[in-house]
Amino acid sequence: MSIRVVTDSACDLSDELIAELGIEVVPLTIRFGSEEFIDRTELSNADFWVRMAASPVLPETAAPSAGAFEAAFQSLAEAGATGIVCINLSSKLSSTMQSAQIAAKAFSADCPVEVIDSLSVSMGLGRLCMTASKLAGEGAALEAITAEVIDQRNRTKLFGVLDTLDNLRKGGRIGNARALLGSVLSIKPIVEVRDGAVEEAGKVRTRSKAMRALVDKVKAGPVENLSVLQGDAPDVDELLDLLDPIVPRSEIVVGQIGPVIGTHGGPRVLGVTFQQPHV
């Protein structure tokens, strides 16, 4: 049997990991005004952050079409896949999942497709894809891979710290006065992806306290599969150093946040994601 893994470009896995694990990525598109780019293909993460810093308005993201997913499924089936597990960005944040489900229903090849809602973003999604790929490489059946991914999904936690409120202001979520006030007071909002949606989880005054807050989330209990996510953050190594006594740095996977999540998180966003072990 040859089970293959499909995801979307919100997974924030590095190109090296994607190639190593044989994961198929269906990209979202990013629009800056009248210019449209295919994520990871026509717009690198580095180029995205440069463009966004110079843009007076937020870029827009668009989910892949069902046809894009169906083409990916077809290509894998023709290459010998006997089953496909497709894990996607939270359905509460994007219609990407819906496109994948429509494609799976329309896909007529003799190759079953399991579509899973990650209920997460960035490396929360990426780690589930890594798990699926590892199990597939070990020869696990599609049903077993699906069950393990869902189990890990249900134990996944993701916390992030926003360094700036500018993206919320550009998106029309808060007024200019509140954005300025937050900047003056150095407020760093803490967010959590909970049940697939972004929820407020507190706020601190400084960047250093924000990092400590993330470390405290990891310290709160045993964790599995710790990852760090960062969006053009120059001090990500400081966070890794703080986490090293809890989980060796060599065991932490770092994902660079790309356009899909970076549009809303803003520059210098930092986060951690992990699974809580079974009790």
C-alpha cells in the first residue's frame, strides 16, 4: 500500500520537510490589490513579509478551488497511491476544507480519500501532516492514519503572541486610536486557536513577557511534538533558548509563518504548538 498526504499552504512546513516527507501541498492564493500570487510558488515567505510591510492595506487570501485538490488527488493516484489523507486549515477560518471535501466526493479513481479538518493553523496543521506522513512511511493503513491524526488533533494546543496591532487595524477590526494606544503601551495580545477558531487568551506589556507567557504554556504540563511558529521574528532563537530546558532544541520543529496566517498575525508573530499527552 502507498498512502500519500495532501495539505494546503497554511501548514507552514519548510520546503525541505515537505520534500523529505513526500507531502503534496495545494496552495492558496494571495492578492495585493490587483496583483495575485500563488502561495509558495510565485510568492516566497520572505517576499511576502517585504510586500506586506510596504502595503497600506492587508492582502487578501483565497482558498484553492476544488479542482486544484482533485488534480492533486489524481496525480497521486496515477503515481501509485492506494489511499490519500488530506489534512487542511481549520474550516472555521477558511473555505479550503470545503474545497477539499468537494474534490474528494468528485474524485472517481479507485483510491479512497480521507479529508480531515485540522481545527488548527500553521504548525498545528503541519505537525499533523508530519504524523500522517511518518505513519504512511511505516506502512500503516489509511484508517489507522486517519484515527491517529484525529486523536492528535483533539489533543493539539496552539498559542501565539502578536507583536503589533497594525494588522488588526488594517483589517478594520479596531479603530486607529486603539491601535495607537496598544502600540504606545506595548500591549502584546496572546491568542489561542481553540476548537478551530482564534480566541483571545490574555495580553502582556512587553515582548520579553510575551515569550515567557508562551514558555509558561509549555511548562504547564507534559507536551508532545513541540513546534515553534514564527513570522519574520528576529528573536525566535531567544524563544528556542527559553524552551530548551523543557524540550531539547534539537527536538523542536520550527515553522516559518507564510502569507496565509501572516496576513492576520502580522510581522514578528511568535507561537508554540504541541499535543497534550493522554492522561
